[in-house]
Amino acid sequence: EYPSYLDILDLMTTTAGVIVTEVLRRVRDEAGAGHSRSFTLDIISHAQRIINRFTGSVTTTGTLTLQPKKLIYDLTGTFTDALVVTEASYRGEELIKTNFQFLTNVDITWPRTIKGEPEVFAQIGLDLLLIYPVPVDPAVVTLTYIRDIGLIPGEDQDMSLPDHAIQLVSDLATAVLLIRQRDFAPAVQLIQEFEKDLESYRDE
């Protein structure tokens, strides 16, 4: 039976190489005959980015200057590592996170509404950010966003996520390798457990 969890005592200082070894052990390929260590590291690297995208484990903040009569901003042009904006604030007051449908229900003329202060924000896809109402004068909002942690450059690099999230990375990477080696039954079982663990993590 394939192990379900990491057998690591101190995950906060775990390097990527430790996770590579662990994942290869879980798929019974310790020697890396079927999956090279570099390939496994690449899978782990992508898995870590995916898990961070869903859990929001790694975030950062930045300021965005709003321009009069401008409604939509190039998010990734300003913050190249931004994935998802989770919070926005103006003068210490949080803006409401919303969507197009909400704005239409509130005010069908919302694209042309100009007021003194921003009240809500909505992310459009990955690249665009909408701030409403359009300010009369330049204003500065503070954004908190999930940050793209990028690829892991080498096995000596520390993992970027906290303990339980690293377990999710290991599970996802293991499932990918199991599918690659056509071990479908344990892969399906692991994916089912992974989905439950991911939901539990979100609820914490």
C-alpha cells in the first residue's frame, strides 16, 4: 500500500530534495528509474504553485494608485507575481470584494459611476482588476494578493508553504507520478483523499 502522508518531523525547514525523495518513495521508485529526480522536482514545483493558488498560503501586499475616470487596471502589469487579489483597502477601510453581476444589480450605470472614494473591487480573470466607483481624484489602495511563488530552482531550496500545505503538495505530486506509471487505482484513491484534505485545509 502506498503511504498517504509525509514522514517528516520538521517540515518548516524541509528542502525540495527531501520532498523529491519522499514522493519517489511513495511511488516505489527510490532510485529514480521511472521518474528522474529532476522531473520529480519539476512536478513538485508545479504542484506547490497549484496548492498555493488554492490555499492562499503565500500572500503579499502592494499599493495601487487609482487614476480619475479609470475603472479597470492591469493587475499583472503592476504586480507581476499576483495571482488572486484577496483584499483591498482604502484609507484603512476594506473594500468589498464583488463581481460584475452584483454591480449590475446595484446600479446598471455602474461603469460610468464616478464618486469620491472607491468602495468595491473585482478581479477579472488573472490580469485585470476593477475598482468601483471611479474616483474623482487620484487615490491609493492597498492590495493583498496570493503571490506566484514560481518554480523551485533546485533541491537545496526550502519549500515555500506551511506544514499541512506541503503534505498536499506531496499528495498531488505523488498522484501525478502514479498516473504517469499507470497505477490508476492508488492514484484515484489518493486523489479522493487529497480532495478531502484540500477542503479541510480551506475550512481551517
